[in-house]
Amino acid sequence: MPFPENSTVVVAHGAWADGSSWKEVILLLNRQGLQVVAAPLPLTSLSDDIVALNRTIARTNGPVIVAGHAYAGAVIAAANDERVKALVYVAALAPEEGETVAQVFYRDEAHPQAPKLAPDKDGWIWMPEEGFSNAFAHHATADQIAVSKAVQRPIALKCIQEPAPKPAWRSKPSWFLIAEEDRMINPKTQHFMANRMRARTQTFAVDHTPLLTAPEKVLQVIIAAAQETLS
């Protein structure tokens, strides 16, 4: 079934990544007849990232689905434009109003191979080199890991300490891909957030970054959202 003209999926990257992390999913969505735009988040504060996302949405025409990976779940929750028809969370964080990203990220125990994260003297948090292969995308190929390391972008401490605004998932239909083999965000935490949101949930045996390692699963969830809300 074709989607309405000018239907767009806006994708938002998480910490330690950029829009290229969505490459495989972007190509799959294009083949389904959907336009895709990657929002370039500065990762300087939650408020700054929300502004950047909404600036990207403003560049589109027609109905929009917004998908966010990991940290970007907190960002897409502020996508209140009336043209946004659905939100898709991919192994993502979904703080409630007034909560911080850090509060939900550290809600449950960390995986034994999760990286030790700490800000540098300037307030930036970098992914330790071994963190990419151990936890960020432990099912990824050597080439995918090499590129992820090369393009990594740090996240500012402000991003995870700023209280979240009232989330759009209270009023917009939401989907959640739960990554059962996630070593960054405890799957138990993902189930808690998805249940609290009353999201349509799909669970897969994938790692923290299925954008790289299982893009067809991410496609499946986004297309489910598109079929229900864009038709």
C-alpha cells in the first residue's frame, strides 16, 4: 500500500553517533517509498537537541513519523508538531516529564560489559574505545565498529541532567523496539518505559544498535507505525 505523498520519516541519532548510524535503515525506508531526513543533533543539551529536531521537522512537508535511537528517545518526545503522526523508539530512553535521561538510563543494574562513562574536564562524555565492540553494537562487523569509532561524537553532561519536558507520547501513538540483548540500556528498563508509555512493543534478540546490526527489524517497526498512522 503506497503511503501519502510527501510522507517523511525523521530519524534522530543517539549519543556517540551521527546521522550515518541510520544509513541502512534510511535506504530500506527509501525503497518503501518513504522520504527520510536525519536530524543532526548537536548533543550539547537536551533543549538544544530538541530545537535541532524541530528545525528538521519544519523542513518537511506532509505527515511525519519521528524515530529516535537510544538518547534520542528523550529528544523525539518533544516532537509536538501536529504533522507528527507517530513516534518510534529504538532501544531508546523515554523519560517522563521532569525526569532526566540519567535517571532512566541508570534505573536498573548495568550489564557487566557496559562501558564506564564519565565526563572529561569540559563536561563531555566520550565512549571508551572498547565500548563500541563490547556494548554499543556488540553484534556489529569489524568494519561497522571501525566506522562507529571514527565518527563518534561526545554527548554533553547537560543532555542527561536536564529535566525532560512533557512528552509527546502522552498524546501521540508510539512504537518501541525493545533490544533484549542490549548492554547499554537494560532491557528491563526498556520494558518499563514501553509499558509506561503504553507503546506498541516489538521485542527482538538484538544489541543496542540494531540500526547497524538488524536494520530490517527497525524497518519492520517503523513500517508498522507508518501503515497505521499514515494511511
